[in-house]
Amino acid sequence: MKIIEDAILRGEKTLSEFDSKKVLEAYSIPVTREFIAKSTAEAKVFAREIGYPVVLKGSSSTLTHKTELNMVELNIKDEKALEEACQSIEERGKGRIDGILVQQMIRGEREFVAGLIRDPQLGPCVMFGLGGIFTEVLKDVTFRVAPLEMEDALEMITEIKAKKILDRFRGKPAVNRDLLANILRSLGRIGLDIPEIAEIDINPLIVHDEIPVAVDALVVLRDRNGDDSYSRDGR
């Protein structure tokens, strides 16, 4: 895949969120609609095309902690707010970002995490669990070795402790389990097809109506000397 090849040639350890989602999209994983803006004027054009409200994020292949670094502005409802958000992100990200991600604002009360890791013995393994701010606290996750059959992926979905939120929830329809299972199967295929990828982290995977959508994503590349580990603070 050219995105991966180009990143390796540049010596990058991770892909930007935008490029990470391009990898996911190539495997039919639903992602947010988004564009990279190089100026406030461009951001305005893209926001109008997507439709307000939008999300703005600082964009860079080295920026893996956008929220902690205050590089994310949510629920931007008009051009005035967009101008202020662009200025704020550009000031905080000076020298660290190469553009501003203008992203569709996805709303949903159910957040999951999905991803891929490489086990030294087992190879590519798919992960699924409760996402958002609860991922590290509750550690409600499950794993399977790739490749995944449909039955494997559906079993994963029902193994988490919070599985009841997959059903009808606060007046919202049940999550489309087949689509969610296919996302997990696609992650397994990526791991098998692209050995240059060490890890994929989709968090959150937000359920909008019944459809799971990758709202944030990070692809970590394998080190050329074979070390798959990477610290997300860039060290």
C-alpha cells in the first residue's frame, strides 16, 4: 500500500490519523468523512462541504496524543467558531503539525475500541472492547488470532462484560453486529496482508444509530529491526 510505503521511506513510526483511516477505508471499515486543511480558508470550505457541526484536530504523523495536547476542538457550529478553533490549534501546534483535520462530527452514546496487535508467537491478533475514556480503566476487552471467521468475530462481540449496550439502548437501535463483526474481520485481514503494520488502534469506534464508525485511529508501523513496540508519547 502506497501510504505505508511512503511513510516507511520518510522514516515515520506512525501514520497520521488521516492516513490511518485511509488504510481502514481501503478494507471497508466505516470512518468519519474528513479532509486535511492547510489554512483557515481551506478549513471553511471543507466544513461547508461536510456540514456543521464539525471537529478540528491538529494533524501530524507524530501527534498521537491530540486530546491531551489540546489539539482537538469539538462541536464547531459555525465559521466564527471555526476561525477561533483553527487559530487555537495552530498556536498550540506550532512546529508540530502539518495541517488541520476537518472532520465530520459523529454523535453516539456507545463507544468501543477495536484494534490489531502482533504477538511474538501468535502473530496478528484482533482486539475488541469497551472504548472511550473507560478503555484503560475497565480493560473490558477480548482478543482473537487472525484470520477471523464470522463466527469468531460474533463471539468476540458477546464476550465483553458490557455486551448489553450492544442491544437497544436509550431509545437507540441495537448495534449492527454483522457490520461490527466485519470490522473485526477486516482488521485481521490487514494484519495478514500488511506485515509492515505493527499495531492498529481504533478508539473510539462510535455507534451512530446502528452503525459503528471509526472516529479516531492510529496505525503504528513495525521497526525495521523487527521491534514492534512503540511508545505513543513519541519516545
